[in-house]
Amino acid sequence: QLPERVKIVEVGPRDGLQSEVAISLNDKISLVNMLSHTGLSMIESGSFVSPKWIPQMANSGELFRRIKRTKGVTYSALTPNLIGLNAAIAANVDEIAIFGSASESFSRKNINCSITDSLRQFSPVVKQALAAGLPVRGYISCTLGCPYEGYISINKVAKVAQQLQQMGCYQISLGDTVGVGTPEATKAMINAVSQYVSVDKLAVHFHDTYGQALANIYAALQLGVSVIDSAVAGLGGCPYAQGASGNVASEDVVYMLNGLGIESGVDLSELIAVGNFISERLKRSNGSKVAQAYPAA
Ligand code: HMG
Ligand code: MG
């Protein structure tokens, strides 16, 4: 039973740009402002993390202060700790996300602590965010495999999801960080998680490294998942790592949803125009297949 309506969470300005070559703040602001007019209802626009770890996101506060906010659009950001949360609140962020992992090794590489310690550190962040009126989304990385450990147990994913929900996250986004998952593995993982967190509280977040993202999204839709993370132009992926690629392209997701008769509220041709704009600024080819095939305006 496919959902009638799907919410797309556009993560290009954050997940995409965090691993692209740095572009000017003005170009980032233009990207968020343009995305705001495509019908998207949520744009993850930056992150409040250590600038030593992710220099591309260092000006997120400035970005949030300068974007033109569109009514009905939620502008969210990642915050790993209280320093990040306070900076996000000061910049008037609408919603935050914390980001845990189902892989010990990835947790240490990404946020410099174990899974258990990360959950301990997230707890006050969630508490204070909720007290400040900010909804909190929870990410889990490496839900279908880890770049360092390979196989990840779906029970581990389910347990982390349960803990993030108990902490107060209204939604859990299941990340295939390295894009290794395939459709039946996706279904098995979602079924395991849904023992603890109901499907209407789940989102999926696929990177397209192995070209499996759309197939995996379709598998998730069949289980009733109705929130999909994606990045315009398939932004992301390290230009220095062979084969690495970004999130599934938002344009490709919208095209598939249109074909399935599932409403997303997003205008495909406007989205394609935004993807072409940012690809040109990044001096890279557009990572969306649909954008490449679409007749030029
Ligand atoms: P650390 O070095 O262990 O922490 O980093 P620390 O607390 O010892 O702090 C070190 C320095 O960073 C200090 O400054 C802090 O003040 C500063 P110093 O005294 O050295 O000058 N600092 C901060 N500065 C700004 N904002 C902050 C902040 N926190 C500390 N919030 C930390 C720990 C978590 C901060 C670090 O590891 C970090 O920032 N990691 C973020 C990594 C990241 O952003 N990764 C990408 C996002 S996750 C992702 O992409 C996956 C996802 O898309 C899902 C999927 O695909 O699966 C979500
Ligand atoms: Mg990601």
C-alpha cells in the first residue's frame, strides 16, 4: 500500500554542501531561497558543528540570519551538542536534528565518541530544544552498512531508533550513509525498526553511491514510509573519493513520485532550475538523471 502523499526533506544545502568544495555564502543563501519557492516544505539548510570538522558549514549562523523565509517552509539544522543548539537558537532555526549512528566506528569518526556516549550527549540537547519549542529529528547513520565495519545488525539500528524516539525525537531518519543497501535489505531493516518505532514516524535517507537509492525508496514506500530525504542535483560526495556520491537527487525522487501518482507538492521544473543553478556554481555536472534528460527551458 503506497502512501498518497510524501513529504520531501531537502538536505542539499546541508548534506550536499558539507562535502562539496566551499562556495560563497551568497550562493548558499540563493540556493535556500530558490528551494523555498519549489513547493518544498522542509529545507535542512546548515549545521552547527565544529568548523574544524566541517569547514563548509562554518557560516550556517550567518546563512540562517540572511535567508528570506517563506511561510510554510521549515528551515532546519544539525546540532550535535549544546554549543550547536545554542548557536542554532540564536540564529532562529525552526527545527533541529541530532545525528547518531548504528556503527561504533562511524560514530567515533563522525562525532568522536561511542554510540552510548553520543546518546548521553544528545539527551540534554533534545531536552533543551523541546523546552525552547524546537521539534527534534533524529538521524541514524550506517543503517544498511558502514564504510569501516561493513555489516551492521538491523537489531542495532532498531535499538538506536528506539532510544532516539524515547529521548523525544518526533521522527527518525534512517540513513544509508554509504549507499550500499538494496531493496530487500531496506525492507528488512525498516521492518526491524518498526517493531519499536511506528512507520509513520520514520523517514529514509539514501545516498546513491551504488545507484540503489530509488529502488530502496520504492521499497520503503511499499512499507508505508512517507518522508524521504533527498538533495537537489544529487549534491554531495567527496570530489576526491572515487565513486563517492551524494544523496539521491530530489528531482529524481519527484519524477518517480509523479509517475506513481504520489503527491509531494514540489514543482519538478522549478526544482530542476535550482539544481542547474547550484551545479553551475559548483562547476560540476548535475547529479540528477532527470535534470540531464529534461529539455532545456
Ligand atoms: P570534538 O573535537 O570531540 O569536541 O568534536 P569538543 O567538544 O572537544 O570540541 C572541540 C572544539 O570544537 C572546541 O573548540 C569546541 O568549542 C568546538 P576549541 O576549544 O578546540 O577551539 N565545538 C564547536 N564549535 C562549533 N559548533 C559546535 C561545536 N562543538 C564543539 N557545535 C563534535 C565533537 C561533535 C563537535 C565534532 O565531532 C563535530 O562537529 N562533528 C560533526 C561532524 C559532522 O557534521 N558530520 C556530518 C553530518 S552527519 C551526516 O552527514 C550523516 C547524515 O547525513 C545521515 C546519513 O547520511 O547517514 C546525517
Ligand atoms: Mg547523509
